[in-house]
Amino acid sequence: MTAGRPKTANPWELYVLSEQLYADFRRLAEGRQRIFRDRREYERLIANPKGIIEYSPQEAARVEEIVEEEIRSGQLDRAEKQNRISAIRREESRGIVQLHAEEDSTKLIEVRGEPDVIKTLLSPETTPQQIRDLCRDAFMTIDMTLGSDTHEVEVPAWPINAGSVLPGYLSEHAEVFIEAKTDRRFPSCDIADRPTNLWKQLWFLSRALAGAVFGIRTRTAINLVGATRPESLFQFSRYGKTKRKSSKKRKST
């Protein structure tokens, strides 16, 4: 590469990373829903199932024929016929019981956002070191028991996905992030006056941060990715437009 020539990046890769960072910024601001599985409730439902599956007459006849064959071959005493039929039905119901237990013990829980973190990140007074201090609190370690073993597992303390790259990139490129807020194209309108401006600011900073990761300037990253936010793309697509009624041309007489 020629000395002094600005670095370039694949626009698609740059957009994908910008969108990923923006999604986590939005989770920070708004919170998110997380799937929670109650392990104790699951084990209780497995141990005490609501019942066994209802059999059609054809399926009931199939099970009875299996048991009759065991009786004819001497594997089973006829007095145990009904117990054996019930045992087969319980065994065949196991998969459905597990499925129902999964569904009944799983629910969505609301994880609150971190508006104070967003406020600090957007503040013109924030320093690079303050950003790095914030990012150190983005994950926490908990003890998780699997069987008889207990392991330390790192989980998000922020309402972001596990394995999110946002805290790491923010910490690594804190100076670029702060400098981007002083760019003349940064949406500087007060959020209190125009709440939707928050998303414009976060989208701008997401593109700037993605540019820093790829080693290109903020202005170049902004231009390559474009101003349209991910949630606005649908309305510009062919599927986001209302269908026009087809008009038949009149034939001239």
C-alpha cells in the first residue's frame, strides 16, 4: 500500500460490524428480553409429568399387539399385560413429556437497560479512561453448577448478548469514540428536545467505532456505510412499500 494513502475496508463487512455494535447500543439504552429456563421446574415436570399421550385406536392396537407377542413368546406373564402396556406408553411419551417440560419451564424475562451507561458514553465530559472503566463492568462472573461440578462462567452484566464485541472495541478505541462526538456531522441536537436523535447518535458512533476497528477514519466509515439506520431499511425496500393498484390501459376505439 502506498505511504500516506488512507486504508480501505469492505463496505459490507463494515456495515455488518456497525449494525452489530448499534444493536448492542440499543440494548443498552432500551433493555432486552432474555430466555430464562427454570431448571428446578423442568426437573419437577419431568419427575411428575401431567400425563401420557393420548393414543388413537390404531396406536393402541399396535401397542397391544407388541404385548401379546411378548406373552406368546413367553417373555411376559398375561397377568402383567396392563402394566406392560402402561410402561410402553410412558416410555413412548418421554419425548413429548420433555418437550412440554421445556416449554412450561421456559419464559422470557425483561432485562432493564442501562441509561446511565449511555448517558456517560454520550457525555462530552467523558474521558477515555472512564469509558474503559465502564467496559470493565460489562461482564461479570457467576458460579454455575452442572451435575456435581461447579464452574465460573462469564456472563453479561449489561443487557447485551453473550460474547458481545462492544465492550472490547469501546475500550480499545475509546479515543476514536470520543473524537467522533466532536465531528461536525455528529447529530448534536439535544435528545430532550428530539428523543429520536439518540438513535442517530448511536448509529453515527457505531459506524465510527467500526471504522476504528478496520483502521479507517471516521469520515470514511460514515460515508461507506451510509446514513440509513438498520431499522429504517425495511421501509425503503420493495417489501416496505405499499402495492400500487394496477391500472388497465384503455384501448383506443
